[in-house]
Amino acid sequence: MGSWIQILSIYYLAWFSFFVVNTVSDESGYDEDVKKGNVVIDGSSVIGNIDDDFICATLDWWPPQKCDYGTCSWGLASLLNLDLNNKIFLNAVKAFSPLKLRLGGSLQDLLVYGTDDYNKPCTPFVRNASEMFGFSQGCLPMPRWDELNHFFQKAGAKIIFGLNALYGKSVHRGHTERPWNYTNAESFIQYTVGKNYDIHGWELGNELSGGWSWSKCLCRSICL
């Protein structure tokens, strides 16, 4: 895309129609008044620029069993089951090159890494209502990590990886107990470096500035 992305293309002029919904309240409830209108986009001049670091996206770890409000919408969109041979997906990432891809989200603090030092079965996330976010601990197999990195290299994406900041800690009534066990993250980083995978940045913990109580306690115990 070049070093600068123009918000409005100099040569682009578009007309399109849209519907404006005016909601009018009355004593019996709400009525909708639909009106047709036109919008003009004048692309003859640039009104602003953004740099290459502006374009970013997140790929998450949610399994297909993740449901909200009666809808299980994640399907095969997780880093663990995403179709990396999908050419449409590959070309979409390429189109935004150099796209910053953050790998993380809520479940990153329940994710372990199946390196040689992790002497346990590398199992996927399992639905468990008693656990944080409603899922048990899940594992990233190293063959899957290899596949992901081969995809990122083909797509020209820059990767920011979110590490598990709760490994070895317990969360009880909004408080975290015991120190962070960094050994699994260390082993994972060593594996990644040994494979010469290019990681643009590492993130420790998911949204430590969030409003939920455990994240505030975690931030105090790790960041200060």
C-alpha cells in the first residue's frame, strides 16, 4: 500500500443511495419513518493520511462452542482451526500489507504452548462454566504454530503475539494468587526464535487495563 494510505483516493468519486431511518416516539411505542437520500463522496482531494501502523486486526482463540445470546458465531474462525489454505483469506491479508495481526484475546490467558518442555497432553479448549470465560485451559500445538507462521510469511503480515500472563496463577474473587510461571512462555519464545519466525511484538496478558477486577489485580502484580 506504500508508506502512506490515503483516506480518500484522489481519483475516486462515488455516488450511492441509502436509507435513513428516523425513529419517532409516541405514546404507543416507536414508529419508523424511512426516507431515501443520496450521499456524494468527492475524492478529488485528500483530507488526511495514516501511516502503515494504522491498519491492524486481531485473530482470536475462541472455539466453535463459544456462544453469545443464543448464537455460536465463531465457527472455524479460531487460530486453532482457521483454514490457512483459503485463498480469499490469504489475499485479504496481503491486500493490507504490512498488516499488523494481533494474536490473542480473552482466552490467551488460558492458553499454554505445546513445546518439548510442556510435559502434558496438548488438548484444546473445553466448555466449562465454572472456569474463567467459561472454558478450560487450551493448548497450542507447535505444528499448528508452524502452519500459522508459514501463512503469515506468505501474507506479509507483522505479528504481535499475546502471551498467557496467568500461567501458574489462580484467580479467586477478583484476586490473583501465586507468582506468574514464565517457563512455558520462555520455552515458546525460544522455540519461535529457533525457527527464525519474525515476531513484531509480544504482549503480556490480555487487556490489563480492562474494567474487570482480576485484570486490575494482575496488572498490579506483574506490571508494578
